[in-house]
Amino acid sequence: MRITVLICIAYSLTSSRLGAQSKPVTIEQINSAWQMRQDKIQNARFELDLRETNHKGLVSRASGSKNLDPPDDINAIGTGVLVIEASNLRYESNVPSWSSSAQKIYDQKYTSVFDGKTYTSLTQPASNDQSYPLAHIQFTKTSNENRRFSLLPIYASVRGRDVNFVPDLSKYQISEKLVSVKGQDCIELVLRKYNAQELIYLSLDKGYSLVRNSIMQNDAVMWQIDVSYIKDDLLDWSPASWEYFTRAGKDRALVQSGKYTISSRTYNSPLSTGSFEIALPVGTRVIDNRPKKQEQFIFLESGKEGVHIESSLHPLYQELQSQESEKDNEQIESSKSPPHQQVQTTDTSNNRNGIIYLIAGITTFAIVFVAIRFLLKRARSKRPNAEPSFFD
């Protein structure tokens, strides 16, 4: 009987807390809390421990192949770095990748920077089959990493009011009732689109911090991220780690999952010079898609750019190298011209000078001719009875 009473009391307290909100929270209140956190952060640097799993069949599902690729779950462990200053961003990851052609895992490093105008990415190597570094350059309004959902907890924490990093909460509707997410009382925000809906859960006790973000389609969770927090002197609450997963297809198969953990964080400390720049290694294949460029080339050892061709073309790396070799050979051959060819070049130059002198002489004669005609006309106007002149 006593146990029953205690259970009833506990249930009553939970029900009243998770019932209708006594004082409904507004989007303005949430935005204000997120703005206060954002205003405290001029810049931030995070070091991450990354655990990612590509589940079996991920590649074949995307390509439509009947052969299961990868044949088993591929687990990868690596590290990452995220640096943010205003809208500028740098992201690095060292996580092994899966090669479908070789059916094995290989080491790969990825780096991207955005300086407020230009986005540059560098992948080393380009793939397991392409051992050279590959760089892409383009003009964008934001970094492409802003759409990397696995970094959303950090973005929501330090750039929550920047719609370039996180969704615009004014487009969401707040549910009337509180929802419990992993033991935390949360506000539920809903955005519905056709047969899908996005759900955002914000903790009441942690300054409306993001606890869960999920996307549902036909009542099935297709994508979800869950965030854990630690106390923070500056932000009060800061993300410590988060887990995510994605599903795809009609069978809602699990395709990707992972866990990110922040190993260290630094706020408002001077950033190193070149934080939002990338030093391209020698031999990098560069694809520059900026409007006035639209070209690709190989970054040479001399620090110069190799032969430029249109970025829309798809030559092999070796073909770009061969074009550069042909250009070098032409320069070498021109510097080794036989003496008679050099003499011929000099003669051509002298002939050009002779033509210039001839044109100058003809021009001078024409000027003198016009001047004489003008003077004779004036003389005739003073002598009306004079005989007609050749210059009339």
C-alpha cells in the first residue's frame, strides 16, 4: 500500500510536469537564450574524438548494385578539429575511409576552410585509387560544413542565432505539452513538410539547449542525434558528446551511425595565423569553380600553377602531368634554339623596324601635304581672281 502511494505521487508529479506548460515558452525566449550564448563566443576551437560506422550495404544501396557493399559494418576511429570565428570556419578530420574498388579501409585526411567568401577543401589522398591530394575552391555564402549534421550540437551551442549554421526556429511550432527525453523535461518544436516532420527537443533546465533533433518520415525515425551536456563556466551548459544515426530506403535500413566526443575546447583565445587558410601540398590537383576561373591545374613544386584547363573536363591526373611536361619541354627547346634560328629572329625584328620607319615617313608626308593645301586655300581666298589651283 505504501509503495502504491509513492508510485502514485511520483506519477502525479511527473504528469503535472509533462502536462500543459503553466507558462508557455515562446520562440522569442528561446532565441534570446541562444543569442546570449552566441554573444559570449567571439571564437572557439574544439578537438573531437570521432567514432563512425558505415553499415553494410551503404555503398550498394546508393549505387543500386546488387552486391552488398560493404559486406559488413565498417567501424572507423579518428580525430577532428573545428574552429569557428564569426562565420569563418575550419574543419579537419582524420578518419579512415572505405574503398569499394579495393574492398578495404584506407587512411584519409580531410580539411576545409571558409574565410567569409571562399570555401576551400582538401582531401588527402583523393581516394584509395587516386593517391594525389585533391582540392576544390568555390565562392559560397557559408561553409559547406555548416550542413554537416554531425556538428549540429556545437553549432547550436555557439552559433544558435545564425541561420547559416542552424535552422530558423521561427519556422517551427511549439507543442503544448512538455516531452521527456532521456529523463529531461523538454520543449518540442515541430516542422511539418509533406509526409515528413522534423522534431527539435530543447531542455528546460539547460537554457533551452539542444537535446535531440530527429526527422521522421511516415512515422519512422530516419535521422536522429542525441546530445549530452556538461557544466561550463562560460556557457553554463556545453555539449560533451552526442550520438547519431541515419536510415534509408523503404526498409528503413540503418546506413550510418556514430559518436562524437569533445576532448578539449577553447573559447575566445587568439587564433593562429592562417587558421582559415590551407597550404596546398605539392602535386595537389586543384579544381577552381569560382565564376571567373572555372579551371583545374596541378600545384607545382615551385609554388606555381601548372597548365590550366577547363574545370568541366575530366582528364586523368597523369594527363595533366603530361601537359605540364610538354610545356616544360617547349620552354627548354626554345632556350636551345640553333644559331641560324636566332639570326632569323633578329632579321625579322629588323624588317619590322623598317616597316615602322616606312609608315612613319608616309605619315609625315601626308601631314605636310595637308598643311600645304590649307595654306594655298588661304592664299586663294585673299586673291579672288587667281587661277584655279591643283589643290582645289
